Amino acid sequence: MKKKPLLLRPAALFLALTLLLSAPALARGSFPDVESGSWYEADVNALAGEGILLGFEDGTFRPQDSITAGQFITIVARCAGLEEAPASSSHWAAPLLQAALNAGWYDWDELPPTGEGYEEPITRQLAVKVLMKALLPQARGNFAVEAAKLNDLSALNGRYYDTTFAAYSTGVAKGDHQGNFRPLSSLTRAEACALIQRARSQMEEQTPPWPYGTPGPGEAPETSQAPAEALSPAEAIQGGVKENGTLQVVGTQLCNENGDPVVLRGMSSHGLQWYGQFVSSQAMANTAAYGANVFRLAMYTGEGGYLSQPGLMKEKLANAVEAAVENDLYVILDWHILSDGNPMDHVDEAVAFFSEMAETYADTPNVIYEICNEPNGNVSWAKDVKPYAEKVVAAIREHSDGIILIGSPTWSQDIHLPAADPVEGENLMYTLHFYAGTHGKELQERLENALADGLPVFVSEWGASRADGSGGVFPEETKVWLELLKEHSISWCGWSLCDKNETSAALKPGTPPYKAWTGEELSDSGKLMFGAFGG
């Protein structure tokens, strides 16, 4: 049965755009400051004509004023029929914004639930993210196609790529007359109306699963995805550092100190600055108990990470390495670039960091160095990533012969580029990242071609969800990927060991990091990943 579009839900008919929630209703479409023939007139009047836009007490709409984060997210939440949630802030918008945060439309670091940012203008990149996650969560955009439409792509934070490209591909977002998105600029109320109207129009043409509230009769989503079964820990930890010792690369294969092929399988943390509690010794012991033999430490460089607080991040990293050693795990030090998409932007800091780490852990066989997580944006292998890698590899080699993992452009998916032009050196591998709900046959073929060309590959990050970390779990697509990795003895780390409210998180929200886990603490993604540690 075809599902009704979310637009027609009764809760969506009470949308209000107003600073003063008690302001008197105006005659429909009668805002005196909405100019006749203006580009936004139809959008504003359409919403006002339905009785879902109100103005100020003086009867004006003020279309050119900036819209605040609290106002915009409240509007979108009412469109989606989102129910209020208990909030810690007394701000009038807090209950719905807390619900939006719980739903995963945005992260706490983007807009803390304490409320101090609710009255600040919302940026375009965050507004588009909230709108797409709330109303069009299934929409996707092709990077090569959509990125070319943004003349100011370099100004767009990498964490907003997926939602921005989805908005461009559906026509929800459009650039200005110069082709700029202006991601860090604010939105006017008129622009907010245009975005909302375009998203609502797209909703009429799509039938996404109901993500919020309780569906009415006949409206429940159809799904073929069965929950994964609970797992039991492996009887013993296999393939750890005590068994394999110092690693080396032979041909395309990761091998132990005797030259025997070895496969590492385990988890990646989320950002240490956000979810550092899940790199504790107990959390690693829990992961190892299911058969994992590697743990990746995602030390974000931007987003409030290393570049903002290097001392604290190095302390967290050191404690986590110690925990990995205690649990006989190999451990990856991940220079997790994201918003700072070109690694050359902070090459000096990277050289200093990895030089220090290589000297510190020169005699620790557990440590692996991942020198650039996901180069992205207007980044070239030949001009940016390879020269960066050469500098950092040289710094590490002054102290250590350990395994070094190197990323590639387009979020570590363009492995065909280093396959044709690799960095010179020993014990170098190249990372491939994929998400089963987004990446399929094309990237799988690229992987096999790179291996055929002699490129050693390590999948340092993958997820069972879509690339934005949400959008459901894809068990069949995941199975295809895991069988391919097993066929070629490729090591991997799953994203991510945390309890964030998104489908890529391996743990259910509220999972305690300091006690042993059973299968009940694992999310569906977690069950798929933990169940694959043993092969």
C-alpha cells in the first residue's frame, strides 16, 4: 500500500513562523512587507494561506531578518510532527529542539542543548542538514555532480557534504547568482520559507518511511530488514599482538612478524572529544571479548579536536593506547581530518604529531599510524595528498618502521589514484572507506582493481548504514562487502564504538562504558560488526 506523504499528517498543519508564539493570527497572505512579485512571495503566501505562518504583533513578516536556530528547527520539527522531549533548558524552543537532537537531526556540538545558541542565526549548512534529515532522510546526491555546483565548496564543512549534496540534487537548496552556497552565512525568514516549501514539495513526490511519531492506519513503513540476533563473546581472543608481534606488509597482504598473513578486525571509536568514554580499558576489553584484535582511535583534528586542544587530545590518546596494549589489541592512531579536508592545510602539525608519536611508540608493536582519515573537497592526490603523505611518512620513518595507513581523495574512496602513483616506501597501506547503504558494486570493483594493481588496502572505516551514519541498517549489502573483504584477507575497523543516536553506532543509547556488555547492549549495526570479528 502506498504510504501517505508526511506532509499530510495532522501535526504538520500547525506550523508557525513567529518570534512571539502568542501573536494574533493575521489575515491569510496579508503581510504588508511581503513585496508583490518578489521571489519569495509565493512561498510565504502559500504557507500563510494555509494558516501556518504568523507574523509579528505589528502585522509584519520581516522577510529579510535572520532566522534563529530555535525558530528554524522548531518549524521543521512541527512539519515532521515531532513530539516534544524533556529538556534541561528553559528556552521556549527547548522541548522540540531536544527532540530534534534526540532524533539525530544535528549533534550537540553544533547546537548545545543548554540553549545558549538557540537565539543565534542558524547557518545555511546546519539548516539544510536539519531540513534534509527531518523531511527527506532518504534523499542522496552524487558528489561528482553536486559538488561541481558549489563554487565555494571549500567553505563547506565536510560533515555537511551528504545533506548539502542531497539538498542540491533534489532542488531543495540552490546557490546564489554566482553559484555560491555560502554555508556559514545566515538564512533570512524568506529563504527559510523557500527551503521549507521546496522540501515539502519533494515530500509529495517521495514516500520515505515514517521516522517520527506514530503512523496512522496504512502508513507504517514496509521493511525486509530483520533484527540481528544477539551474540555471545568468542571463547578466546585470537590473533592479537602477543601471537603476531610486529606487523609488516608483504605484497598486498598484511602479515605478522613471521611473514604469515594476518587479518585485523575491530572497531573505530567516534571522536575522542565527544565519546572518549568508549576508549576505556573496559570498553576495549568488551570489544576484544567478541574476537576483535584491533582498535582505531579517531582523533579529530577539527571539530574541537586536536587543533583546538592538542594537550588534552594527546593525553586521551596515550591513555587509550595503554588500554589497547593491556587488552592485546593493535591500535590505530587516526589523524581524523574531516572539515579540514585538505591534509596539506595542517601538514606541519601532522609532521610534529606523528614524529612525536613514532618516537614515543617506536618499541610498541601494537601501534599503527593512519595519517589522513578522509581527504575531501577540492583535493588532488598528486598535488595534495601524496606530497603530504611523503612528508609525514618521512617523519615517522625517522623513528619507526611500523605500518602506515594513507587515505585518498573523496573520503578515502579514490584508491585507484595511489594504485597508479603510490608513495615510495615499505609497510605502507592505503585506506578504503565504505558504507553499505551508499557504496556498492562500483566501489567494490575499484577495490579489486587496486588489489590487482598491487596496492595494499586496509579498510579503516566502514559502516552498515548510509554514509551519513543514519538511514537504516543494510544487512544484505553489508554481507556482500564482508565476504569480499574476507576473500581478499583485508583488515577492517567498523564505525563506530559509541552510543550516539544514529544507526552506524554499535551501541544502544545509554550503554555504560565501564562494565561488561552482552548482546543486549549492541545495536543492529553492532551485532553485524561484532558478529564478523571472527570471520
